[in-house]
Amino acid sequence: MSMSNLSLKPVTYKNHRAAEAPEVFPYQTGFIESVAEYMKEADQLAAWHPMCIYDKDSIMGFTMY
């Protein structure tokens, strides 16, 4: 994977299901929430901005700032 292929795009109506697809690894349980839980928090507080991490045209992760 080349770093030049990575981009951040906002979670939208069109990509929200794909953004929720990544699951928390078992060893992460108790440390981080699921993507769906983070997106619910973002719906309640405008300060949070959920983003999809893309490698070219494929979603490979999720982040929020």
C-alpha cells in the first residue's frame, strides 16, 4: 500500500454502512467503542467529525476528530 493512495472522506449517507463495517479486534474490546457507537456520539455532538479512511476507492478504516 502506498501512502499516496490514502485519503480521508467524511462519513455520508452513501458510505455510512461501509464505514460501520470494520469491527473492533477482540483485544481492543474495553478500550475502544465500535464505529457505530462513535457515529452515534458524533450525531449528538457537532464537535466530532467521523471520517472514512480510503485506500484509493476502498474504505479501509475509520477515524474521528
